[in-house]
Amino acid sequence: MAALSAIAVSAAEIKVDFARETGIVKPVNGVGQPPFAGIGEFPMFRYLKDAGIPFSRLHDVGGMFGRGVFVDIPNLFRDFDADENNPANYDFAFTDRLINALVSEGVEPFFRLGVTIENYARIRRYRIDPPKDFAKWARICEHVIRHYTEGWADGFRHRIAYWEIWNEPENWETVEKNEMWHGTFEEYCRLYEVASKHLKAKFPHLKVGGYASCGVTAIHAQEPSPRAKHHLECFHAFLKYIKEHDCPIDFFSYHSYSTVEKMMKEAKYVREQLDAAGYKGLETCLNEWLPRPSHDKLGTAVQAAEIAAALVGFQNGPVDSAAIYDARCGVGNYSPLFNPLAYKPHKAYCAFLAFNELRKLGTAVAASSDDSEVWVSAAKKGGSAVVMAVNLSVDRKPLALACGDGWKSVSCRITDETRAFEETAFPSVLPPRSFIVAEMSHRRGD
């Protein structure tokens, strides 16, 4: 093995075997809400293209800039008592602009069928009650799908593979506190049954799933909170229900705002439980995630390193796809990628630029680190390869890279406290809270 830096006693040793392919570089670099710049303009979507973002999940886009016009079923079909077969009863105007703008930048929409969260439902709720006719709601969704994939109602033939039924219907353990679904979880399971059977029968080639679970954080505590316990109970109840009622499901989606390390444990648990319930190999999508959201971390190297480590961890673990929550250019805790004052990327955006270098090559290869705080993934295509390494700790990490004879670093970019995706020589030390992406080339006989 040839090392690219001198191995210090305490060095974090990274081993990469470019001859051992491990599968594809997975689409774990999706995003949630895209970066709106206004209700009908989308100039920041170019950042999604530049970072190779494969898809954007359209949940909560009826929020600050889009209340009442985007994506949500009550926005697209405003009078539930109207004839769902009549194109005149649908309002696609603004959602058409949104979806066309994403598609034009090479970003596939991931369409959530349902409603935006109503954070102040305790004061008054508007759209989070269960539909009064589940079958009609499913038929409305059918026409939405036909509009965007089959040209119905002066529509389009876009590639939109994923159609998700609702979001976080178990958000709180009591109906009155729930800001997403003002009904019981049993009622949601019935909606899922009706809608999934109808939509899958109409569109067998598309992927129908859900239920955008709040997650399984209860597995980390001996005595979880009532809310976390409720989330876990609903996860198992959902699997039991869809099995007993023979409901179609093409993907299982769930969420996590845990630490990076806990996210990996949750992904493993979800995979194990799906397999045990008879859904071995069912696609999993972690389509809301952000390590320990905090306003203080926005724009920092700390958040950038956490996000970079999560992307690497998802690639190496049992997650099939993922979407960070979210890509808004907003001021809240949950908008890590863009600075809303400058309309420019935060450091965390660089993690997506780095991961995209792996995605461009496409074939993942075996990579490991002997230091639990240094995360690594690698990919190759022909005689080119890329290694991405993340230092998640507060310490400097002497670095050694062993990758076999003939491989050498030809370029490297680093993101840390003072740099953002800046060109550098391959480092002998990884700074605290930093990550690199190194391009490698192979020369026979070296």
C-alpha cells in the first residue's frame, strides 16, 4: 500500500480499496424545500444544479412565500365538493412554475401529497383535518399526477417518480396537539390504504409510499418521552396495518434531527425492522434530516462538518436516499444551506459540492477509517477516483491515506473554519470540523 502522507503515531488511517466496488453512490444528497427567492421567481435554483442535487422534496412549500398557491392538495384543488374530473376545478399555475423551474435545473421533484405543517394549529387549524372522503382525495391526487406526468389538463410529461402520502401524521401523541394531521393514526392508516391502492393501480410504474414518519428516536433512551414513544409505536403499527391490509408501498420515508452518530443507529434500526416485518429490501428514504438544528450553527464549520459526515454515513449505511431539511434561503434553524441576507451559500452547501464529486463518478468503492471521528467514502470511474474525508471532532487529526500502488492525489479541496471548498494540497492534518474531497488518478507502474 502506498501512503500519501507520513503516518504519525496518532494518525487517522484511511484505507481505500479501489478494486473493491460496493455499489452505486446513492442519491442521499437530495434537499427539502428548494431556495425560493420570491413567490414566482427561482434564480437560486442554479445552486441546486451546481451541486448536482438529484431531487427536491416538496413539503412545506406552502409556507412563507407560497401560502395558498403551491403543491398542497387544497391549493391545487380548492373546493373539495367540486367535480374532481373537471380540469377547470384545479389551480396548477404556481406549482407549474415551481416544478418547471426545478426540472430546468435537472432537479427531480419529490411530490408530497398532503398539506404544509400548521405550526399554530392550537390557535386555529385550516387544512390538517383528514379529508372527508378518502376515495375522492385519492382521485384528486390521481389527477394531479396525471397533470404532471401524462399531460392532463394542459400539463406535462415530467419524470416525477416519487409520490408520498401525507407527512408526519403522528407528529404529536394527542390529536389536539398534532400540527400535521388532526385525526388519529388509525385514520391515517386508512387514508394510506385507500390512496396507495388507488394510485398504485393507476400508476404501477411510479413509486407510492410514506408515511414520512417522525422517526425512531425512542430507541436511544431507556425511558423515552411520551412523544418519542408514540412515534415508535406508530412505526410498528403502520407496518402491521399495511401488511394485514395488503397495501402497496414502494418506499418507506422517515425523519431524524438527531446527532450524526444517532442517525446511523436509527437507519440501522429502521432497516432491521422493515426486514423483520416482511419488507426486506424495501427502499428507505430519510427525507427530513439535519443534525441537531441550532440557529447558532448556521453558516459555521461545525454544521458543515456534521452535514458532510451525515452524507458520508448515509452512503456507507442502509439509507437508500435522503433529503436534508431544508434548502430554503431562510432565517430559521432548519435552513442550513443558504444565507438569507446575502442570498449566498453557507459553508454547509460545500458538503453537497464535495459529495457531488463522488456522485459524478458513480461507483462506490470500499473505504474505511480507523478513527471513529473521521468519516470517509470514495468512488471511482475508470482511472479516476475521489476520496471524501470528514473530521467531525474538535481536534486536529493527523491523516494517512493508503489506497494502493499507482494512485496519487492530483487535486484537493477543503472546507474548515476559514476556508470554503478551497483548493489545497492534500493535507497531512485534517483541521477540526473540516472535510476534504481529493481527486485521485491512477498511473500504472507508479
